[in-house]
Amino acid sequence: MPTAYVLINCDLGSEEEIIKEIKNVREVIEVYGVYGVYDIITKIQAENMEKLREIITWKIRRIEKVRSTLTMIVIEEQSKH
């Protein structure tokens, strides 16, 4: 199952509001506020790569007060035991 980690920069003070909205996205597995260069990290899984791209583009990046994102798509072949 395609998986991606998305690092999110947002407007100062909007972290909790954005985290609440991200939690409403069915494909979001985990979401955390973090310290550092980025404000939020989220783990997303979808049934295929097209769906994964749609979620990131239309459901995450379009949230009001999200300034920028960095998406890291997991190489599934390297993550199997």
C-alpha cells in the first residue's frame, strides 16, 4: 500500500487547527506537531499512487494556513522485511 510522510509548514499559531482538520482525512494514519524546520508531520496511506497524490494535493496542501509541504514517498520494496 503506497505510503507517504508529509512535512508541513503552516502559519504561526495555526498548528492545532490544521492537525484537527488533517485528522478528518480518512487516509491519514498518524499526525503530530513537531519542533524544528517543519510544524507538522503526517503519515498517509492510500490504495494506489494516484489516490495518494490526490490526497496530498487536494486534501492536505489546500488546507487554509498551510504554507508549504515536503512529501516523502516510501520505497515499498525497501521497507519489507
